[in-house]
Amino acid sequence: MHRRTKEALIKQVFLGTAITSLAVLALIMVFLFMEGMPTFSFVSVKGFLTGLDWYPTDEARPDYGILPLIGASGAVTALSSVLAIPLGVMSAVYLAEIANPRVRAVVKPVIEMLASLPSVVLGFFGMVVLAPFLQDFLGIPVGLNLFNAALMLAFMSVPTIASVSEDAIYAVPRELKEASLALGATHLETLVRVTIPAALSGIGTAVILGMSRAIGETMVVLMVAGGAAVLPDSLFGPVRPMPASIAAEMAEAPFRSNHYHALFAIAMVLFLVTLGFNVIADYISHKHRQVGSASL
Amino acid sequence: MKRLSLALAAMMVLGLAATSFAGEIAVKGSTTVQPIMQKAVEAFMAQHKGVSISISASGSGDGAKALIDGSTPLAMMSREMKESEIKQAKEKGVNPKQIVIAYDCITPVVNSANPVKNLTMAQLKDIYTGKVTDWKEVGGAAGPISVISRDSSSGTFEYWGEHVLKKERVYARAQMQASNGAVAQVVSKQKGAIGYVGLAYAKAPGLKDLTVDGVAGSIATTLNGTYPVSRGLYLYTNGRAHRRRGQACRVHHVPRWPEDRRLRGLHPPQEPEVHCQEGQEVGYSPHP
């Protein structure tokens, strides 16, 4: 085959694979909206997003208010981020700057192994080991609660945050660090005032990735968050985030019934929230982008 | 290159051959009926080697939906099919046929450390609708009541909602669990918890079953109708169940669940041999 034809063909093949990914995403979006929009024919948008009662299977008076579910998702993500971000970023700093290469060669793979733990294993651990422990240790009545779920989700987000942050910090050019040290700054001062600000866009991306993971995680919250559809009013009360509701109820919702459409509407909300997170991540990464050799 | 293409061809043939497996049945539905089905299926598969039956239990509602959608030929349910479900089934050309296989009573259970022994139907209703929130109001040690319920796909949940809660809504703070097993597990680990399970699950370690209105749930009280929360366990098939499927289990066909409790014990005894034994082995009341 003529060389130029081969080149053109290969380019088209790569273009095709990229378009396939885009097409899949677009089709999922279209499907989600197609199945979710009919919800607003039997419940108003305001009623759906701010209603406090989620009783979709009540035959006489079904209610489709998802505010408790949104509140639970928000609370669980916020709490798990508060736990995971310091842990993840500081682990990344340790791995990139302070650990000697032998320690780094052992600790980094172990942290990444935590990321490959199946989420159902973490959910099982939270349900069977952590819940009774929390009940006995803290004297609370219910071990399957917001705190338990946030803790397990933090375990899931830490490897993501640590891994991407560590790559970002590692990518900061040595010239910056050496210049700072040459001017007399200590290692800590260099770290806090030069390296981390330089890596901020990568760290920001890592944090947002970790948070997106936490908000979309289904199995852990299904098993561990408690399952009560109420607004979270206590750190140790049972809650029901959005993915848990969808997973628990999808199998029984008759095809194209009101319940089915309501569940798809919840999925739509989840999708839009994750989309929002990604847009913010993109914005942060562009705003603090380092021009020149630090490129992450 | 020739060896590679030969290997590829061999793999493809093997892969396609796997899809031609004869006689595979997926049974779906209630977690309450699951223990009976497992024993029956084991016995059936031991007698008929060519058939492979898998059981997937996640709730009666899921079983009904699977029967309507055609993804299962046999749905296990611990409640009757609702009118709306029967209508949907008929629209899709499925003709649901009910088979009663056992009777069960739903037993309220508490943690074994809880001193409470008996609750009235009124107290159960108040606890589950959220009117009563502390154990001292029903005669136990002071402490918050942690309400455990099944989620909405469960037949046990529907039955409890209809007969104990009298169609009122479950307390919003009730923790919804996905199966009888999960309810048993959660109640056994939380000291102030109360839940409800089928009779077969009530003897799990860490649980204490309560008497309702003074009557203990057991095989005898279920059959003679004195236990207030008893129900039938059903299998639903599309149209007439084939005789062959029932051979090892000899499932007895009963057309309608009698409204009057007293009639239940009067069914003419027709021997569902293997099934009857298994029902008792697992802990449910034998179908007479």
C-alpha cells in the first residue's frame, strides 16, 4: 500500500476510536435524558428537587422528593473529602519529596493497591467490622451511618488523590526547587511556598477526581450508609445517598413506570453534578497552569 | 501465522459453543422463598443432570418484574402479585399462574440483649410509623429504637405495610435493607434495633424473636391462623407450569389464597413430598 494512504488510514482509525468514545458518552447522555425527562410530567421540578419525602412505591399517594437524597450525597462527599484530601495530599508530598527512593518503591504500589480494592469488599468491611466497632467505641445506636460511609469513601478516594497529586508534585521542575533552596529557604518553606503552589493545578484535578469518585460510588453507600431517606441531621445518623436509592430500587421499578422515570431523573441529577465537578476541575487546572517545563 | 489463526478459530468455536448450553433456568424473586427454592433446586438438579438452575433473590417485586419482562420463567414471591402487576403481565402476553408452596409468618425480631418479649400489633404499628421512638415506651430499657425495615422491592415489606402498618407510610428514619439476611445481620449487631424477618431467619444467632399479641410465631400457630402476621409463599409461572418441572418437588397447585384464615388448615391433604419436607427442614410451615 502506498505510504501516504497507509498514513491517512491510520489517522482515520485513531479518529474513529476517539469518535466512538464521544459517541458512547453522547448516547448515554441522550438515553438518560430521554428516560428521565418524563418525570417532570407528574412532578414539578421544584417539587422533585426540594421535596422532603421519597415514597415512590406508595400506591395511594406516591411522593418523589429527593432533597434528603441530595443532602445525603452532599454530606457524605463533603465529609469524605475533609478526611481524604489532607491524607491524600500529604501522602503525595511525602512520596514525592521526602521519602527516599527505596521507601517510595514500596509505599507507592501499596497505596495504588488500595485503589484496586473492589468497592464491595470495602462495603462489606464497613458493614461487618467497622459498624459494630463504631457502635461499641462511640456508644452510638446505629453503626451504619454517615460517618461510616464517609470513612469508607475516604479510603477509596485517598489512592486517587495521592497518586495524581504525587505525579503533579513530581513534575514540578527541579530548577524552581533548586532556585528556592539556593536563596536560603528551608525544605519546608520551599515545599509550602514554591512546590505546592506550582503543582496546584494537578492537585486540584486530583481532589476533584477523588470527590467525583466519592459522589458516584454505589456499592459502599448501599451497604454502609444506613438506608434512611432523611436529611442528614447528625454525624452518626443513617442516610441514603442518591446512588444507593437507584441501586436498591431499579430492579423492581416496572419498565417505563413513574418510579422508573423518577429513578432516571435522579441519575440525571447525579450526572449533572459530576459534569459540574469536571468543569470546575478543568477550570482550576487551566487557571493555575504553569507555562514552561511544569506541565501537568 | 497459521498456528495463530487456528488457535483463534478454536477459541471462537469454544466460545460460541458455550452459548448453546441446553436447559438453563434462572429463578428470581423473594429472599424469603430462597431457602426453600435452594433445597428444591438441589434435589431437582441431582435427579436431572442436564438442567442448570440458578437462583437470584433480591425481593418479590424484582421477581414479579422479571416474570413480566420474560427474564425468568419462575418468580418466587412472598406476597401475591398486585393487580397492576397482573395487568402489566397480561399486556406483555404473560399469564401469571400462582402456586402456593408454603406458609410463613413474619416475625418481629430484636437483638438478643433486649429485655422486651412481646409487642402488640398496635405497638408494632406505632414503632414502624415513628410514633414511638424509645424502648421504655413499650416496656424495655430506656434507649432509642433503631427501626430496620426491608426496602420497597420486598414482598415482606409490602405485606408488613399492608397488615401491620395498615397502609400507612413507614417511618422515614427506618433503615431499609435489601434482604432477610441483611435485616437479621443488622439487628443482631445493634442493641436497640427491631426488624422483621421470615420464620426461617428468626432463629439466627444474636436475634430474639418476639411474640405478637402474646402469640409466638411457629409452624403450628401459622397453620391454625392464630398468629396475626402470616402469609403464603408463592411461585408464579407463565401459564400452566409444566408437569416435568414439578416432578422432584411435586408442587401442589392451589388456585386461590383463602380469605378466611380458618379455612387454611382445611385444605385437602395432597402430598407434596419432597417439598413439604424441605419446607420444614428450612423452618417454614409445611403446606398441608
